[in-house]
Amino acid sequence: MKYPRLMFDFTIEKKRSELYQNIRTFFSERGYLEVFTPTLSASLIPEPTIKNFETEFRNEFVGNRMLYLIPSPEIFMKRMIAASSGSIFQISQCFRNAEQLGEVHNPEFSMLEYYTVGYDEEDSIELTKEFLKETALSEAGESVTGEPIIMSIREAMMKYSHLDLDEAQSVEVLREEAEKRGHIIPDGESWDDTFNRIFITDVEPNLPTKRPVILKDYPKQIDCLAKQKNEFYRARWEMYINGIEVANCYREETDKQRTREYYLKEYGKLKAEREKTGEVIPSIDLSFCDIDMKESSGVAIGLDRLLMAELGKTDIEDVLPFSFKKMLDV
């Protein structure tokens, strides 16, 4: 592994430090507790779409055990919320394997995650609007600090793909609508995979870029630990800046049975897929399903992507002094 002799732009690091100081000030002034949780975990929340890094802990007294680099601190922060921590935030390093080495991806990345007790996802929209304005660097423009454009996923699909999700709740109807729009759908493709195919092709590239965009009310078929809001949609939103996904929010699931059903279903799916490919199958801990999760809303923001947007950069490598591309010399 070789690094170019001159590779550091400490101007960027100073700006990152300034942004992080602004973040800490923003939350501490509002009474949030900053927490610090492990980067290694003995178990993970099952998420089939996220590939994991695995390592082995070795000890002559307690034996060897596989551990996993966290894809987010959620698994620890939710236990803190359940233990009555109150509203909390954390800046952490997160890891997702098999990520593209592209303009907006790096397998190791910085994450801000904050949970507000007593809030729902709509409250978190207002909080995040304040956050963007009050923590922004001086270089940040309207694409970061402007009043966000807010629309539901249904509205976005109707606007950019002329598809009414309310009328396409079955996999058969959604497949038919996708094929009408020129998409080639493999046999047996799931509803959520077909939705993502349409969304990534027809919607994402056409989102406005002059101001942040918040897409709310995600389809119930995209399973996650967000409460179901109504018959078709979940209490979840994502935020885009300059057309790039930067943030994700849930009104957190508090029902223990629903959490257990999610765990077992998603782990079964993950295990079946990865036994075929030989990829890492992380352990799960079903005791997570029994925590007394408080009514709250959690938001995760990719800080490298946010820093890119605020500084007007178009490649994540421009804000990372030790990117994977540089480390691997590719």
C-alpha cells in the first residue's frame, strides 16, 4: 500500500472539525446527551441489503468469537433509549462491505445519528431543517440551507414516473406498470426490488437539486424498524441534497412482537441469500426485540456526503484523506 507523498488538504480537515463542533453545539444546546458506543459488535440488526465486515476475537480463556464492524450505531443507541437515556446523539465511524468505490461511496464512513424521545418523523423534519441551517459552514449554499421541498414517495412516483403506488400494491400490478415503462423485470422479483428499480431509474435522477428534498411515507413493503403509518406506508423519510441521499429517518418501532417478526423474517432472508454466495452471515441477538423502546424518532446523516455538499465537492474522495480508493491504489 502506497500513498502519494503530498495528499493532505488540511483545509478540508479544518472544515470537517468546524462542522463537527457546530453539530455538538447544536445538540448540546437542546439538551441531547452525546454518547459513544462500540465499533465492534457481537451481533447486528439483520439487514439483507447491507453487506458486513467480519473479524475474529481470540482469547485463550473465553475462546474465539466472530465480531462485526457496525453498519450504524443503531443497535447500541436504541438500547440506551430503552434504558431511559433521554434524547441522544453520536458521531461514529460505520462500515458497509461490498460498497462501490464511486463518487458517493466509501466502505468506511462517518455517521451522525440522533434520537429524539417523544418525537415522530414529522417533528424530526422540523428539527433537521433547523439543524441544516444552524450547523452549516459558511460555504454552504441554498442546496443545503434552503427550505426543503417535501413530498411523499407516492407524489414523487406520480410526478416523475406517472405511477400511482396506491394502485400498485400487488407485485403483479407493479411488475406490469414497470414493464409498461420499459423496465425488464426478472421472474420472481420482489415488490420492493421492482419499486427500487423504478425509483432509481425514473425518480432519483429527476429530483430537484437547488434545495434539499425530503421524500416521506415510504412503502410498507420495504421492511424496516419504522412504524407503519397507514395501510400502505411507513413513518419514514429520506433527505436528498444535490440529488444524493444524505439522511434517513424513522418513527421508531416500539412493538416487541413486530420487532421480533422483523428480525426473524429479515434474518431468514439474509441467511438464505448469503449461504448461496458465501458472504458474511452476522449473528443476531433476539434479546434486542424485548427492549422497552421509547416513542421516538431517529435520524441518520452521512457526514462525508453532507460535508461534500457544503463544500461544493462532487466526489467523496475529495473530503477523505484516507479513502479506500487511495489505500487500495485503484
